[in-house]
Amino acid sequence: MASWNRIGELAAWISLLSQELDKRNRWRLGPMLMGALWATGRRTVARWITAAELGHDWQRYYAFLWTVGRKAEAISRQLLRLAVRIIPVEHLGQFIRLAIDDTPTARYGPQVVGAGVHRDPTPGPSGNKHLYGHIWVMMSWVVRHPVWGPIGLPIRSLMYIRRLTFQTPAMRLEKPWAFRTKLELAAELVEWAAWWFSWLKKRLLVVTDGAYAKRPFLDRMRWSSVVCGRTPPCTICRLKRNAGSAGVRESTESTGSAWPAKPRIGAAG
């Protein structure tokens, strides 16, 4: 029977991730991650607590998760450092490949904050075009395994809250929150990653969905070179299948310079 003999290495990784937490309760991160790893069914905190057999002290673990959420950026930074330390640099290739997309999670209840009605990209057999819950803008580091091929490593995510949701009385009491579009959240993730990846001296290659091929996001990609002092990221976006694009128009007039005329992209006519 095959066995896994890296329990000590996993414990060292969890210890590194918990360095940003309070010393009095950082030890709770290990049992919670074990519960998240072995839980079945819906991915909820209640399932984690049940899988890790932490029901006798569930209230303290719920409070601990609130502390983890407040330190999410610092924990993501430790996770990125851990991934860079483990993955050999020679396996990265010419680019640091980052994939960005938004994903919904169905959540409901009187104590769920920031949830709203969002479009469901995978309605399933029911055919419902919308769901009630949260939207997370996720950034993953895409690396190539020598055996299993490309693998996406989730590094950090930010919650998107609709503008209409901020008009509710419950959200008005939440001081730390401010409305930001998905494009702004995605640009913030790339700028954050560009800063911490800058010492690898490799250019970023950002792959996004067609919804992010807009000026607010692309302009910040261009100016992200100021943040990290490197070449701006190369951005690849998917176009809609019904998007019409014209080829390069051949200019009949002289441009007055040695450079050719700029290509024009527009609706096919």
C-alpha cells in the first residue's frame, strides 16, 4: 500500500503560513487546513470543522477564521514565497504566467455579508442564469509540471461586491469596504504579484477572460512597470466568438516616416 511520508514537510509549510497570525491562536491554522483538505460535500466551514473533529470548540475556530481573513494579504505573501522557494527557477521558462478570472460561490443566510445576485456562468441542469452568493476575482500562478503538464496554483483572490449591495444598511456599517469593479480588483492583483515577482527578473504573462480586455485593466497593466521597475506585463485576453475584427488596413498615403502606418482594428464591415 502506498504511503505519503511528507507530513513533516506539510507541517513546516503550515507553520510558515501562520507566521503573520497572533502567537496565541496561530496553532489553529493547522487543524483548519486539515479539515479543508479532507472535507467532502459542500466546501463550507461547517464541513471543515466536522472533518477535523473540531465541533467541541467550533465557536473559537469561527472567530479564528475572521482573524485569518483580516490577514489574507500577508498569508498570500507567505504562500507566494513558499511556492517560489519550492518550484525550481529553471522550470519557469521565459515568463511568469498568471491566470485571472472570476468565480461565483453560492452563499445565503442572515449572517452572510457582501452576498448578492450574480450571473451564473455554469447554470447546470436547472438552467438558472443567476445565483445568490459571492464573486471572487482569483489569480493563479500557472506552472508546468514535467509529468502532469500545466497546473494553476491559486495565490490570492479578492471579493467583488456589486454597487447595489453597498446601498444596503448592513454594508453601510462596514467601514473597511469600498466599491471596486472586477477590472480594478484584477489590476490590483497583478500589481501586487508584479512587485513580489520582480526579483526573479522575468516578465509577467497575464492570461484573462475576454471580460477583462478593457481600457481600465489594460491601462493599469501598462503602468505596472512603474510599480516593479520592469517591463510591463504581456496580456493575453480571449475575444468573444461573435467579435468582428478587420485585418490590417493598407495605407495608400505616405506616413512621412520610415515606420508603416498603424493597424486599425474595428468591426468588420
